Amino acid sequence: MTQLLDEIEACIPALRRYARALTGNADQADDLVQDCLERAIRKRHLWSPTGSLKSWLFTMLINIYRNQLRALKNRPALASIDEMTNEPSVAASQPDQVALAETRRALGTLPLEQREVLLLVTIEGMPYKEAATILGIPIGTLMSRLGRGRKRLRQLVDYKPKKTETSSLRRVK
């Protein structure tokens, strides 16, 4: 029992990172992780030691998140206090932070199924097969969503390859 709890505890940073990227809000992410951990401990008898505990927890987290999204569709939208404050109109001094914020906003506009795949594969570094298992989709579907998500994200952030990234192709007749 304590070994299982120790393994669950070791997964918390990855769960928080993924939840934060999914929700875009630290408080919602913490609540999501807390709900996931509470459910994992309550249902620990259902976990099979033959599988990956991390995959089991990520599957649980994504299912809780999807259920919350479905429940929110029937409720009126609430405004966050953070959104009500006025930001100073001073240009950012660090271009990387601006680019990161732009990417984060663009990621938030992607369809949920593309965002889930991108976050698991690119942020969490999960193998395609494990990410497909977590999301409950075939690996081909995962690859398709990943490709469409990457393409759309590049369009949204107006990605332009550097000179070293361009390939020099010639037309051969």
C-alpha cells in the first residue's frame, strides 16, 4: 500500500504539468490533480500492477477533465478575477516570454483532442503507443491528431523556419 502511494506521489509533478497545460489555469489544474489523486486512492484496488501506474493516472486525469468540460457546457461562463485586472501596456522586454505566451494562447484555441495529444507527446514526452492508450484511441488516430495539431499550431503562431531549417530543394526535370 505505501509503495503504491509512493509511486503515485512520484507522478504528481507530471500530472500537475499536464493538467496546467490542459486547463491553462493553475488553480483549476491543482483541483484537477487533486480530484485525480483522490479517485486513484479511492479506487486503488482497481489498478492492475501489470500496467503502468503513470498511464493509469493520466487516463484518470483526462477522463475527469473531459467530464468537467461536459458539465461546464450546461453552466453559464464565469469570469476570473485575474481576467478583470488591467495589464500595463508596456511592451515585454523578453521576446522568448512573448513567444511562449503566444504559443500558450494558440494551444488553448486548438480542439481538445489535438491539444491532449500535443501535450502528452511533446510536453510529457510520452511514446505514441502510451499516449494512444491513455486517450483510448488507435495509434493512427493519435498520429493524425498530432500532425493536424502541429500544423495548426504553426499557423496560429505564424511560424517561419530559420534559414538553417529550410531545405534547399531543386526541381529536377
